[in-house]
Amino acid sequence: MLLRVRVTLPDRPGALGQVARTLGVAGADIVQVVVLERLGGRAVDDFTVVWPGASRVERLLAGLAAIPGVQVDGVWRAIGAPVSGGHDAELLAQVAANPADGLATLVDAVPGLLAADWAAAAVVPTDWAARSGGEPTVAYASWRAPAPLHLPEVTPLRARPLTGPDGTRYAVAPFGRAGLVLVVARTDDEELPTPAFHVIEVDRVAQLVRAAAVILGDHLERTPETAPIAHAVIDPS
């Protein structure tokens, strides 16, 4: 089983090694380490690990909690190791190569970039400010998105993390055209407490969305509010 573990730890020599040793002793095989933040003497790191399916995750959490100054922010199942920012340029090149399917290409690829569960492009009505609540209309959803798909309130339209009533973690970013918003999600689990999207992750989504909006231009205007929900039907794994 592939897990992603988010840890806040002291930003001092030896701290990262101590966390890595603890993960190894607990039975985890480290695949990747991503530094999300270093500020004020603290660091936030994401560890992608292979975890024996028969072992209880509580063993892993207990080992990390025993390290002075270390805090486990969350653990979640990952489809694959998160990929670097270099892949963002490759994705945008694919979007530009086929603008007619560019929105679907973006939505399908983003979960893999961020080790998320699913993503969707949604349309918010132009008069959202005058309305009291209501869900946005889903224009396209990636594979693994739940059906029926119920999205959280995403207005006001700005890039930010959200937490749904059921504990699902979201990152949302507007395209700035046609009321379109990209919604990326990680679902919560009773045994695996999923962390909120980090500001670095939200910024990455926002940059991708802004770049895609420039590339796709008027193609985004062709996504009506009443568009039927489209789903990816091919499992990319």
C-alpha cells in the first residue's frame, strides 16, 4: 500500500534523518520526500512510503509521535508518488496540443500531480453573489470522482483550500473565465486522517489553472452551465 505522510518537524540538522529512521523501523519503505515549507525553525515534509498492507497505520503514527518536536499532520493513500513541477509544463503542453479536449486533459491529470483522489471542473453561475448557497454545476469529472458528485460551496471565487462537511479536503482555483473553477479533492478516512491542502499545493493548482486559461482562451467559454456531467472512463493506472 502506498501512503503519503505529512509531517511537521524541527528545521535542524538530524531531524529529517530521525523521521526517516523511525519510518524505516516501523516498516515503511520511503519512495520520495518533498519539502513543502521551511519557516520559523519548522519544516513541513511529505513522505511517500510503501507500507505493508497487513500492518496497522497506528504503529507508524505512534512511532512518529514519539519523536520530540514532530507532529503528524495527516496520512492518506496515494495512487502514485507525487511528481515534480517539471511535469506541470508537460501537462500544459498536452493541453495546448489539443485545446478542444484541454479542460478534460487538465482535470484528469491534476490528481496524479498532487497525489489527490479526484478532480472536477465546475461552473459557478454569474449571479452567484446574489444567490444564497447552491452547488456549482459539474462540467467534467476525473476518474474516481464519486457519482453522484456533490461539490462544496466554492464562492467567493479565489484559490484556497476547503474542508467539506464530510471531511473531504479540497483545493479550488478559478479559471477567471466562464465561471469555471477547478476542484481537487482528497477524501477523508476513519483510519487515515487526511490533511488540508497546503498553501504550496493550492498555489500550484492556481498557477496551472491560470496558465491553462490563457492557453484555452475561448474554448473555456464553450462550457455551458447546464452541461451534462462528463466522466473519464479510463483508469490511467
